[in-house]
Amino acid sequence: MIDVRIMIVSLAVFVAIALHSPVLSAEDGDGFRRVKCTKDGITVSRREGRSKGFFINRIESGSPHPPAALAQGLWKVFENAYPPVFERKFISRSENEIVFHDKVKTPVVSDRDYTLRARRFVDGDAYRIVFETAPGSGPPPLEGYVRMPMVRGGWRIVSDGAGGSLVRYEVYTEPGGLVPALLVRDPLTEDAVGYVRRCLKDAAPVKGD
């Protein structure tokens, strides 16, 4: 069977940490259905995306670190090309926007690639990082690679009122090619959970920063 889990876009993919803050509850009426709550305090929800069978994954958790510091750490996580990404080339960088091209190793099926644009900003009391595929800003389709048609999502970080943060991560991925949506649905959800765990660990401020 195809190991579809490696086809999730990993802005990284994220070693469990103990998270002591309360989780965000799912918003009423926005179409997300709760899938599960993990033992380490992560809430997993999802709803259908733009293409039939593909889902937007929403991962909600908490962090003991304050929003500004955590948001800065999550921005820096883009410097890390976690497997299955084996090559990341930055195309442009500015204080609040980066564009990069990734190559993703996928055994059995063709390797994938995509160009991603990420931006960060403050929205009221929330720190936000958003990302979306930007094929026009990167190289043309490459021989031997399947261009991923859509990767879109982002982070929202707000105060938990007790010195820590409430964190929401959403991601929608279409791997492209002939991979059936049914095969990737659950693996993409599980990989999103793992991604959040690793990102929150790597984004944690170092004492003294």
C-alpha cells in the first residue's frame, strides 16, 4: 500500500510535549466536526475542503509560552526542512513574508514539489501566520515531480489569560497525481497532529531569549 502519510506538507512535522493550557473549543456553525481529543490536550477537527473527499484539518492546543514569543518561534520554524522535505530553497525573504520551494521525497509514487508563500501579521489580539501555494512565484513544473496543486492554512495564537497561549493550526492539502482522497484523509490528519507537536516544541523560546 502507498505510504501516503509522507505526502503531507511539513512546514515541518512536529515530538510530543506536555501542554498545560486549556484547548480552544471548536467554533459553532463553521462546519468543523470534532474527530478526537488526544491525551496531551490536542483537539482535532476537520471539515470538507474545496475538492470532494479532501478535508481541512484543524488542530487546537495550548502552550505555556506567551503569544508574541511563540509566534516568533513558529515563524522561525520555516527555516527547518523536516522530512519528507529533502530540499528547501528560499526564493524571497522579508520581515513578514517568505517564499520558498520544496521538494518532497515520496517512495512508490512520484516525488512532489510546491512553492509556498507564508506571511505573518497581528490581527487584533491574535498573532497569525498564513501560507498558501504560490506556483507563479517559483520554478515551472519539474521533470520527475508531481506539482502539489494546493497547500493552504496557517496558525492563530492568542493569550490564554494565564501567561500562556491558545494555538490553532489549520491545513488543507491536495497531494496531486492519482492518489485517492480516501487513502490520504486519515493519514493527513494524523500527520497534522504530529506537525503541530513538533512545531510547538521547536518554537518554544529558549530561556534567556
